[in-house]
Amino acid sequence: MKRRVKGIGRFQNEERALTMVYWQLKELRWNGVIMNKEAKAILAKIRISRIQRIAA
């Protein structure tokens, strides 16, 4: 039996890669993940830009 695997293309920039990581962690409910202030600031920026894109 052949398994189908959905591949992920290359990311154009770091923000897109971090966005994917953020949403994966959110799905996992941040199970034991601890972040520093810099990481939290990056994720806040991504969250705000996503909300702005949805609102536009």
C-alpha cells in the first residue's frame, strides 16, 4: 500500500516558517513549551499581522 504524503514547499522568509510553527504549537496547546521574551514578541507580531490581513 502506498502512503500519500503532503509535502510542504520552501518558505519565502523566516516569518512564514515561524507562522507555521506558531499554529502547530497552538494546535498542541503549547504542551510544555516555554519561550523567552524575544520569541513572544515575534509571535505577537505574527499574530497582529495575521489579524490585519484577515480584517483587510
